[in-house]
Amino acid sequence: MNQSGGCRPDVVAVNVLIGGLCREGRTREAAALMEELAGDGLKLNRASYRILMNRLCEDGDLDRAAPLLGLMLARGVLPHFATSNALLVKLCDAGRMAEAGGLCGAWRRRDLRRRPERGSGWSSPSVERGSFPGPLTWSTG
């Protein structure tokens, strides 16, 4: 989002734009906007990803939702617990049990734990140290 003489949007403004695009079903445009802004140096937050992930799960677009979880982790952004759980439930609902099981295994291997004191997200010692080792990947069967 190149600005000529204007102000640079912050993550809150961007999240409003992402939400509007997703409400209209324009998830590809929302994802493209996120990539463009992340490439321009804007640090997206878990709400940014949650908005898109929730819509992709609602739409049943699991082939795009699942990699989004890995991308956000690779960028050091831990997902909201409800969002990652929604992906897990949708994978199970779609009969993609091997993928769902692989996702759970990937969480264990990466030492992702629910933060009981906050109840809304994940914690990981490696992410908190800023050393999350690459994208989250898991077997599909």
C-alpha cells in the first residue's frame, strides 16, 4: 500500500480493512493486502490473521486456512486459541482426520501450549524468545 504524501496505516486500520473485505467474501483481496503490507514492514497481529482465518474456515476453504496458521507462526505471531481450534474442528468436520491429527502433533512438537492465565491464546518458549524454527508443517496422511 504505497502512500504518496499520505499517512501510513497502522495495524488497527488494516484490521478494519481486512474485516470489511472478509465480510464481503473477498478473502483473496484481504490476503493480498496483508501480504503487501507485511512486505512493506507492517507487523500484523493475531487479530489480523484471525479475521481472515475465521472467514476461510466459515467458507470451508481449508486449503488456504491451514497454511495461514503456519505462516503466522513463522512470523512469530501466536494464534488466538479459538481460531486455531476452529481450524481443527473444521478439518475434523471435513473428514480430514489425518490432517487434524498431524496439526495436533505439530503443536506438540513446537511446544505450543494454551495460556491458562489468559485463556485466549497460545504460548511457546521458542516464540517468546523470538526463535520459532520456521513454518509449522504437518503430515496430511
